[in-house]
Amino acid sequence: QVQLVESGGGLVQPGGSLRLSCAASGISFSFYVVGWYRQAPGKQRELVATSTSGNRRNYADSVKGRFTIDRDNAKNTVYLQMNSLKPEDTAVYYCNAQRPATPLGYWGQGTQVTVSS
């Protein structure tokens, strides 16, 4: 059974930092594009950042220069370092793993990030 478990969310003041983690079991991350998405209340889920198996990274324009995605295939874990957080970054953040050219894709349960003073 495949599981993706996120952790590291919480409440942080504007300008602060958080590091999210997503640990996978039941799959080998090295074969997957892994990424982070987020969904704010009343809005659609949107891409935040992705990392290919070759560690090529892609970021939403809204987070470029502030967020960094890293993967550790040996630990089957993907991280999202979030710096200079803004209130508009408030959302539930979801981890995703997608095996290219296949229908195999998995989601975590989400972790809440709230940026507020």
C-alpha cells in the first residue's frame, strides 16, 4: 500500500520560514516526479514546485526565489523549504508523486500552513 505522509506545517508570522517534509512508503521515489501543491480556501489546488527524477526543478512564479524543493531518493522523502512567507501562502499543502508516462499517481493527506501575525 502506497502512503505519502506530510509533516512540518503550522502557524508562522509573515517573513518567517517553514520546512515541509513528505515521506513515502510503498513506492521508490527515484522513479517519480515529486511535487508540492497547495489549496487555499475557496480556490483550486495549484502547483507549487516539482522535481523530476533527474532533479530538474520547476516552481510557480509566486514562490520563485522563496521556496526550494529538495528530494532524497534514498530516504524516499521530498522537502519544501519555505522562506519569506506571506499571508497569501496560507493553504493546505499536499505532496504528490507521479510516475511519468503511467497513470500511477499518489497524494498525501495535506498539511496546513498558516501565515499570520
